[in-house]
Amino acid sequence: MAKSKPIIRRLSLALRFRYRLLTASQRTLPDYIVIGGQKCGTTSLHDYIKRHPNIVPPFKKDSSFFDANYFRGFPWYQAHFPLQSQMDTLRAKGERFITGEVTTTYMFHPLAAERAAQHLSGNVKFIALLRNPAIRAYSQYQHMKRTGRETLSFQEAMVQEDERLNGVVERVEQSDDEAHMIFRNFGYKARGRYAEQLRRWFQRFSRDQFLILKSEDLFTNPEQFCKHVYDFLWLPDFKLEKYENANPGRYSDADTKIIKELEAYFAPYNQELCDLTGINFGW
């Protein structure tokens, strides 16, 4: 009986989503999207804010529509969100109710911003969490090791990244699935070059639609961090009894020498980020 429970749950989810697909045209679109970045605390942020009484969660945290699942078509994306009638009923109370999603790969994907601009209005709000890129790279590396997708040492992975990603972006833009997995899995340094990623989004949406936050602030003071998010989303403040890390990664510290080398590598890119956003992240 215990083994059958996961199967029953999957069938139940599949049937629920089937209904959502049939009613896709009657569904609302996201009011906000957390566009990244990976290993920057986005899972914890989603876990915190989805419990806000004025936020209606999506069918699942991340649809990955504007990158990996774009081929499924826009109705498939709409199926992830609440019925417009449900939102209208909630809003009839005179309060603001919103919905949104969290997909950490949107910021990094070369076509996600362009695709989003084709389908979303100028009212949607975007949130980006940015972490010290050297530490972020090591966290991503450890995730790849745990899942068995990385066989190199951390230092070897950093050295070989450029060779691994050679020509991959062009193939990703041509919808090459193999290239997409390489791009997602092994872009340790590439994911930390935040300015070039944000610039794609700023070119297609107004700058005031974006909230750029420092991940380290989420880790040290999640309550205040969430307050910034709620203010940006025009929601009343809401406090949880406890703010727990929803996706902790447990691993030994990286070699200090390698981290220092990475920090030196990222220094000009961090300055570029500061120039672009007007924010000094202190990395």
C-alpha cells in the first residue's frame, strides 16, 4: 500500500493538471515572477511568501516555461495559475490578491526575457535574488555532485567551464535539448555574471518592474527581506512564526584559495552589476 501512494498522488496531479489545461483560457497570468538565480535562496523565498494570505500559489513552484518548456505552448503555462473567476471573487473583498511563480533559470536563459516580453504585460513584477557569485558557484557545484551529474573536482570544473560551454549558447537558442542540459548544469561562472543576464530583461521591461535583492540579506534576516518583497508587490506585511531554510545544502567549505581566485575573477563583473543596478552588493 505504501508503494502505491506515490503513484496515486502522481495520477491525482496529472488529472488536476488535465482540468487546468482544459480551462487554461479562463486563467489569470502571474502578477510576479522570481527569475533567479539558482542557489540564491529562491526556494526558501517561495516557501515564505506562498503562505502570505493574499498570495494564491501556482500549481507548482517553477513552470520553467520560458526556458525548458516553451515548446509546450502558452495554454500549458496558463494552466499553472488560478482561474480568473477565483481571483475576481477574492478581490471583490476589496483586498489585493496576486499569484506568481519562481523559476530560477529564467534570468540565465538567453531567450527567456524575449519570450516573456511576447506574452506578459507591462504590469508583471520581477524579483531577482543575487548571491556572492563565488560562493554561489560552489553551492551549485555541490548540488551537481550530490545529484551525480558532476564528476570533476571543483577546481577542474572551473578550469574546464569555458571548454564545456563552447558553442552551447548558440545550440540552446536553436532548442538543442542536450545543449540546454549542459548549459544549465555546468555554467558555474556564467551564472554569476549577473549584469549580462539582467541587461536582457531590462531591455524588454521597465526597470521599475524589477526588485533586485541580495541573497545574504535573506539568509541573515528573512523577516525583513520578505517585508521588502511585500512592499514591492503592494501587499500588507505578514510575519511567519518561523523562517526555516527550505532547501539547505550540507557540504564542507570550499578551498579558500579557489574562492579567492573566483572572487578576483568576478570582481569586474560585480562592478558591472553595480554600475547597471546602482546597488553595491559588497562582494
